[in-house]
Amino acid sequence: MKTFKIFLGTAFLLLLQSNHLIAQGCSDAGFCTVNSFQPNNNDSIKTYHNQIKTGIFFGKADNSISVFGNYVEYNRQIDEQFSFDAKLTTLAQNGNDVSTFGLSDLFLNANYKANEKLKFTLGAKIPLSDAGKSKNNIPLPMDYQSSLGTLDLIVGVGYEIKKIQLVAALQQPLTQNDNQFLASQYPASSALRGFLSTNKFQRSGDVLLRVSYPLMIHPKIRLTPSILPIYHLKNDRFTNQNNVELEINNSKGLTLNGNVYLDYEINRRNGLQLNVGVPFVVRTARPDGLTRSFIANVEYRIRF
């Protein structure tokens, strides 16, 4: 088992050196950042019933776009079994002479701990933007929207086997957004002409499975490699300039990401975390604008 730990940690660190891959960056708007779906969350507030986390992240996206974001999150342990989380996010994008910024989403989740190894989560992602941003009165693609603009149901289950942490979850849109981007509205010389059209965008749901294993490399320092496959359940749809609804071919399928979490416990109340993610496998078409070649997140947390 010790050899397995060393191999897994080393493999992840080597894979993180790659800069030629593309990943679904759900860290800015997706359920892979929900507190109960993150590695090591079981011990976040054992002694203290409250926790506040704040973080910033940076990523490189498709089409020469850079993304920046931040968030603030509150976690409350009600009793031995029940807890809830609330998280507010923002996002900024810059590239191709377009810069945008806005509120993203509000995540609200309730968690039930059945026993020391099994827990359940039920929640929602509430959009704070309708994904309808435009420039010069022409709609922008999803790559420049601060939110997917959908109200989503989130359900998940977590289980631990000999320190191996497993999470399975579903994020299903209950509503759709107001994006009206058609690539044909832009001249042939525009970089945005090459983006996927998302007019009257109909986004399908996702399922994920996260497998994580914490490695204590110092009493105050923990390294946690994590594999994160995400499967987009169906092809997304859009309406073209002739008002005909069409499938976006190859937009369903698997995205496989790898993450490494580095946690430093300053003291019993305060901690820092660095989280870096890269891809291994991607979907061919990703019209939702969540693609990242890498993403890095720095977080500070305080318990009370």
C-alpha cells in the first residue's frame, strides 16, 4: 500500500507537467467544487461547527481565453448527521478583444451523514446570470458568460474504503438559459466566427465519479491526488438562424480530469489549500465554454 501511495502521488505530479491537453473546467461553475464532493471534506469541521472558505482561481480556456474567478463559501455542521453549505461564485474572462465579468452561481446543499463512511448530498445551483451577455448588441458565446444560466439539481453520494474516498454525483439542468449566440452573426475575420453556436442552448446533464487518496507527507501537510471522470449524458442542442433546432454533434461523452490538492494546516482553525487540475480525455465538442487547458485554485479557510 505504501508503494501504491508513492506511485500514485508521483504519477499525478508528473502528469501535471503536461500543457498540451484540454479539460472540462467545471471548477468555475460545476458540481465538482461542491464541498461535500471534495476530497478530505469529512474532517473539515469536526471540532468546530462553522467554516468559511474563500478562494481565487485562474485557468486557460479554449480560443486564447483566460479565466479568473473567486468565491466565498459557508459550511455549517448542524449535528452529527446533518450539515449544509452555501457558496457564491464570480467569473471573469478575457481574450480576443473581449472582457467580461459577473456573478456566476449560488450553490445551496444539504448533507446527510448515514455513518462514518457513507453520506448523501442534495442541492441546487442557482444562476445569477442568464448567459445573455453581448458586445455591441451582438450576443457573445458561452465562453464569455459568467454562468451556464441554468437552474440545476445536484444529488450525490460519498463513500470511503480504507481511506480511498469515492464520490458519485449528478447535475441535471431543470431550466435552460437565454443565450442567443450564432457564429454567423460575426464577420469571417472575427475569431468568434469559429465558436460553436448556442442560440436557445439546451444543455444536458452530467454525472461524475471522483476517486481520491490522501497522503500525509508532514503532520501539517497533506497531498491528495484525485481522478475525476465526468460524463455528459446527451448531445446538447441549439437553434440555427433558420429557427431549426439541431443537435451539437459529439457534445456528449467523457471528460477525464486529474487533480492534486495540497493542504497546509496553519493551526486548528486556519488552513490553506492549493488545487491544480489538468485533463487526460476530452469531449470533441464543448459548446458550454467550460474547457480549460489547466486550472489552479488557492483557498483559505477558517473554522469557528
